[in-house]
Amino acid sequence: MPDTDNAGVIAPPPIIFAATVLIGLLLNKFVPLDAWNINLTIPGIFLIGSGFLLAATCIRYFRKAGTTANPYSATDAISSSGPYRFSRNPMYLSLGLIQFGIGLLLNSLWVMVMILPALIVLHYGVILREERYLEAKFTDQYLKYKNSVRRWF
């Protein structure tokens, strides 16, 4: 019997972003769309590093709250401190930072443009499902958190 105590997301968010990065790289190979004529290696590396740092911080706060970042596992608590005081989805913001940084680093406008499809899939296939799950499981606690903290930033 499958475990039903989870949000039922369509795919792990890192896989969604990785897929759109790969699609962007493929598009760039066959239909090059260079964005600029200057070297943006340092800003790209900075955004990638910032994204990984934010993701690591989010994982730390999940653990501190006594829950997991695995979308296929049960959520045992609402994480509402650290980055979660400002955004309900800082880990997804970190993935967007990483993808944008990769686009800068590789001078690929396609990689950056593919953030939009990633966010659409993330919204409908992950975030809305997670929100329904958390509302059903934590009702008043989650609704209070949801009403006091923005989805993104």
C-alpha cells in the first residue's frame, strides 16, 4: 500500500529545475541565444553559490523544526523560522537563483528563459499540492502561517 501522508507532488523540485536547465542548454546548442557580450562568470558563480547556501540553510531549518525536505515523505512540522519567516518557498527560490546563475555563467538566455516553465510546473505540480496537503494536515497552524508569510518573497 503506498504512503499517502505526503503532498503527492509530480516530481522533486530539483529535478524540475534540472530538466529545464538541460532543455535550455539543448535549445542553446541548436538555436544559440547569447544574452550579452560581457563576462558574467563572477555574478553567475555568486548566484549559484547563494542558491546553494540558501538551500542548505532551508534544509537546516527543516531539520530544526523536526521535518524533512523530501516531498515524498510526511511533513511532521511547519518550518516558520529562518528564511521561512519571509517566504513559504525559499528552497524553490534557491533553485531559481541557481538556474539564473547557470544562465549567466554559460551566457545562455535560454537557460534563464526556461525558469518560467519551471515555475509554472512547480506552481501547479508541487506548490498547490503541498499547500492543500499542509492545510489538511495542519489546518489552523498552516493557515495562520500562510496568511502571514508570502509565497515567494
